[in-house]
Amino acid sequence: MDITITGRNIAISDRFRDFVAEKAERITHLDSRTDSLEVRVSRHLDRNGNHGDDHIELTLRGHGVIIRAESGAGDKYAAFDVAIDKLIERVRRAKDRRKIHRGGGHHMMGLSEATAAKFLEPVVDRLESEEEGHENPIVIRQKVFEAARMTVEEAVDHMELVGHSFFLFVDSETGLPSVVYRRKGWTYGAIALKSA
């Protein structure tokens, strides 16, 4: 597995590179199909230029699958430990989901079944300030992605792999813009937009 480490506002020492390589071996023991691990380390500085928390972003790629995790802590070693544990848990979940799908012991509900069963519930998003003392408590971050066509089941898989609580996609069966989201336990919801 190729490991790429980049730093922003922080120096990357050989000791840290060895630490990352040693910890990343846990991933290859768990799933040998991984191709690369990208590690982004950044140090946040406050307005006075004082040292803030170190932030780690991990992106694992392998055979068309992307799994992400991130964490922040007082130093890069502690932040990496938390992030790698999150990443490994997501790799385990992905392997478990593949086993369930192959064994046929689990039934994934399609969009038509979900809407027929009144599965949809309103989703309420809470916007929080990223910085304390920010004048406006609402911070809106915007991202634009290419629309991906997939089934609801594939969208749930992608959502779990990136570790988000929702995933936007275009339903390949209906052609409608849709979102899947995580509910309590291991249940999921699906919402589709239909033009008026």
C-alpha cells in the first residue's frame, strides 16, 4: 500500500512517517485490497499565531472504494491514533456489509418500498459555528460534486464508507435526485426530489 503524507503549517518528521507506516499495517492485515492511504496533517493557528490543535484527514483508496476518517487533537500522534481507529472501524463495517450481501441474510429496502412503508421522516440539520466567538453563529460550507448514478443500496454503502450521516446521488432506477440518511441503529431513510 502506498502512503502519502502531506503537511500544512506543520513539519512532517521521519519519526512521524515511521509511526504512520507502522499503524497503517493494521489496515493491510484487515483488508489486503487497499491501494493507497493519503494522510493530510494540518496545524491550526489562532489569530495570535499560537499553536492550536493538529488535524488529521485520512483517505483510503482501493478497487474503486474510498473510505475517509478525520480527527483533531493536541498533537499529530494523538490525532492520528483516533483517526486510524475510525478508519479501521469503517473498513470492518465495509467488510461486514459485503459478507451480509453475499450471504443473502439481509434485505435492503428499495426506494419504492421505503416510501410505501412511510419510511421517510423530515431531516433537520443543525448548523453550528466552526469558531468560537464568531459573530454569526451560522456557518454554511458548500461543496459541488459530479452527480453519481447508483441504486439506493449502493448509495448506503458509499455513505457508510465515507462516514457521513447522509449521501446525495441520482437514483439509477428513477433518475431522480435523492438522498439516503442514517437513522437510529442500522436503519436508513431515503428521500427523492420530484419536480412539481
